[in-house]
Amino acid sequence: MILRREHLAEIIEHARDTAPAECCGLIGTVNGSKSNSIYRLRNVGSDPDRAYEAAPEDLFAAQREMRERGEELLAIYHSHPRSNNPTPSETDVRLAYYPAATYLIIGLGGEQPIVQAFLISEQKQHWQQVEYVISDE
């Protein structure tokens, strides 16, 4: 996965704006591997400081806009505001309904934000960390 630097900055800004609640959003692509668009979603979870649930109307609007732009889902992102080493929680794994997507988790618990990428299998109840590249283009 290739993440444009400006998109990484936008995702971190979203996490900071939303803290102490978790943020969430989607990343669209037109070529299958490079970020093209960021879609901020509202977290309407019952305990937004501990988990996220994307507002259905935001999720549907983002998916509709992605289709109109000829984009596919590249990644799903959310934050763990108190973590300095973000990894998928049990809830993250249980609710990982998009196995083809990369999951980015933004940790804000340290001096600098940490963004880590994962492939998550809800079916196998398993996750593995993956690398991503930051691009200036």
C-alpha cells in the first residue's frame, strides 16, 4: 500500500481532532495500491472513547462517492488515542468485515503519532502487521 504524505497528515489530524474519542474513516484508490481520497466518518459508537462504529449514513455516502469516482476501498482507518503502539483490539478483529482492505490504526499515546497497518481476518480471528510506503506524489 502506498499512502500519500498529505493523506497521512489528514488522517493524523482527524485522529487529533476527535481525541479522546476514536476517529474512523475510509481510504479510496483508483489503481489498487495508492491512496486517492480520504473519507472522514463520524464515530457513533456507544462508547466512542473505546471503540468505533461508523455512522451508517456517512459510510453509505462515502461508498457512493467512491463508486462515482471510480474508486475502490483501499483501507479503513481508526485511532487508539491512548496507545503508543497501536495494534488491533479483539473488537477490531471481530468487526473486520473487509478482509481485502488494509486497516490503519493511529496511536496518539506517545510524543509523536504512530500509524501502523494491518491485514485482519475476522473469519480466522487473526491479524498481521504489514508495511506501507509514504509517497510525496
